[in-house]
Amino acid sequence: MVEQKEGYKIVTPGTLLATTPKKGKGIWVYERKTYSKYYGILKRRGELIEIQPINMKYYMPKRGDYVIGIIKDNILNFYIVDISSPYPGYLYYFDLTKNAYELEYVQRFYKIGTVIYSQVYQVGERVKLTMKDSNTKILRGGRLIKIAPSKIPRVIGRNASMISMIQKMTNCKIAVGYNGIIWVSGENMDLVVEAINKIERESLIPGLTDRIKEFLENRLKEKSGA
Amino acid sequence: MKEEELVRDGKRTDGRRLDEIREMEAKIGVVKNAYGSGLFRFGNTIAIASVYGPSEAYKPFERPDKAFLICDYKMLPFSTQERTKLRSRRSEEISMVITRAFENVLFLEEMPRTKIRVSIQIINAEASTRCAAINACSLAFADASIPMKDLLCSISVGKINGKIALDIAGKEDSFGECDMAIAYLPVNDSIYLLQADGDLSREEFKEAISLGINGCLKVYEVMKKCLIEGNEYVGPRV
């Protein structure tokens, strides 16, 4: 097993993690021993063990996640939203707004092809979305980028440091969905797309924030010079 | 070819010992558009597996309790010396046995009402294609982050001139007395696939199984090394 300087280990499925049953994510217990379930990075937080998959290209909906989706269809009293997951999202009319008297007015803005930034509020037989949260909105214009959902925490950074740095330096508006879809709008859209692709490629190499900052500074200098 | 020629002075026609495996190579991330992919090579036998999914399942493929797994094994027409049909009874059978083996290794119940499709292509064949296919599949599932118990590893064991030999290749497959494919899961010490043709006595069978398990563990090491050291996502070592 290779141990890196930053202090993380890469494990493969079936790697023995503990000789006692433990709790956590991405693990399974067999004959009172704990094994890994994914090919990923091992993180220990006290008694908890977490395996973060390296290359997870699919999104499993979780309650409370903000996702970006495109409205595909409108049937009966709900919209079917493509959230790039095995399960489609359902947005019911009564989840469009807090105020019931606005409903008819608000419905006019939701058409097939509309891009929405919404929140998952129930995961059961159907994945239900809501627009009642104050952060949710309809996204107009701009550009959509798709990356692996397992890389989203690196794009956001610790306490949103990475995303706020990119926004400040490029003067762009960015919305990040946990389902791996990122919406970008502003002057330097191409630069943001390049930076995000760079983050996805080099997410496991240490010192990412500094490298991205340097990359953006160099590119902006070139642009202003030309 | 006469039977005597297959083993001479404890060595086989290609110069290997009886318990020696052909050169092995493992890779991941070979198909960019797939959710995960893997390549496995036993000498001249090369298998590429690519995993697509979990994705939304249509009604006929929908199961309320677990994901629907479809493995599709294809031996490409140019993979052998004589051109072969893309679809045959043999490929249907191998697709089915690989699906049955992996249904017990993957945690499919974590993804109900979805479908996972695996495409396995043999681009060059020289015996042990189903073993190479299973190994490539294991790598592809690990790369696609599908939850699984362990890496399923597989190898073939056979009988040549009355002696048990590991990793049957080329002429040994056609002129040998027995050919047996084994898929083994190290974590719970279980065999998930066992297919044999030809005759073996009880003692020979026991010897073949123990030799096969040892061979599977060598394959397991190669796959594990590929996943930990040789993947492009980790990038250069700092």
C-alpha cells in the first residue's frame, strides 16, 4: 500500500481496514472484520472510517443536496428533471414557491429545457426536488460543465475557498451542483472551464489551490498583455 | 501434434514451467467515455471491459430490490486466426456465467431500479479468454466505483500429458486433456466460477484447485498493483 506525503492511502476493494467491526462510509463488515468497498482514498476520523471513491461518475441523490438539472417533461402536476443520475428528479407544482397565490404566475417560467438550481428534499420511491429554499433559482444564459461528482468537494474547496477564489479572479458567476454539473456565466467563461477541468484532472495532487491561483494569474496576465 | 510434444523436460512448448503464468498486464481508464474501464492481458490474450452505469432502467430491466446487471462478452472477428462470428452460442454462455459470477460480488442492492451494462471485448485470443474477461471486468468495476466485495480474479488450469499445468495457452488448449477455468474471491476464500471439460481424477482435481487458487492470488497482486500505482488519476508522485 502506497502512503503519500499528504497522509492519505489509496485502497482497493476488499482491503482489510480493521480487525473489528467499524462504522463509516464505503466499507463492509464480514466475519467481524472491516473491508473496503470502493477503489478510493482512505480517511479516518476517530472511530469512523470513510472511503472516498476516486472516479465516481454517477450521482446518488442525497437529502439536502443542491443539484443543477434540466426540465425534460411536464406531466400532470409535476415536472421531470434530468439531474444526471440514475433516478430522475420530480419537481411538483406545489414545491415551486412558498406562496400559494404566486403559483400560477411562477409556472410560466418553467418550460421544457429550463435549467434550474434546486434542492433534493426527499429520496424515496421518487427523488423529489424543491424550489422553496432561498438559494434555489432558475439559471439563464451561461454555460454548463459536467465533471465527475466525486470531484465536486475539490472544486468547492475547504470553506468554499477554491470556488470563491475563481469567482473573484475571473469575475464570473458560478453555481455548483453536487450532481457534477457546474453553471458558469460572465466574461471569462473559457478560463473558468479550463480551471475546472484542471481541478478535475489534478484533484489528487497536493497544493491544488496554489497551482490554480498561479494558473489563473498567468492566463489573466497573458490576456491583458495581448 | 502428438501428445508427448506438449511437455518436454518439465517445460512446455513456450518454455514455461508447469506452474508458471504467461506475462500479465493490467490497465485502467482505457475507454474514456465509459464510467470505468479495464484491460487485462495474459500473453497474447487481450480483453477490454467497459462499464456503463448505473443508469436509468427501462421497465423490462427494472428490479425493485437491486440493479440489473448485463454483461456482454464479444470475441471480435479479427481476434482469432480464422474469422469468427460476433454472436455465437459460446459468447452467450460466457456472458451469462460472467453475469452470474459478478451478481454475487457486487453490492447491487445499493442501487435499486437501475441498470449496469458491461461490454467485454476480446481483441486478441489465445486461450483463457473468459479468465482475461473476468479480470478486465473486475478492474473496470473498481474503476467505475461500483461497490464490490473484492476483486474477482480468474485463471485457467489444465491437464497436459497427465500433468496439471497453470494458465493453458495456445496448442495446450486444443490438444490438452482437460481445461478448467476458476474465478476466486480472496476476501472470503470462495470460488465463484468453475467450468471444466475433459477428465480429472479426484486427486488431480484437488491439485488443480490448489494450483488455480495460487495462480489467482498472483493475478490479484497484479491487479492491485495496477490500481494503486499505475493510474493516471493520481498523477505524478510528489
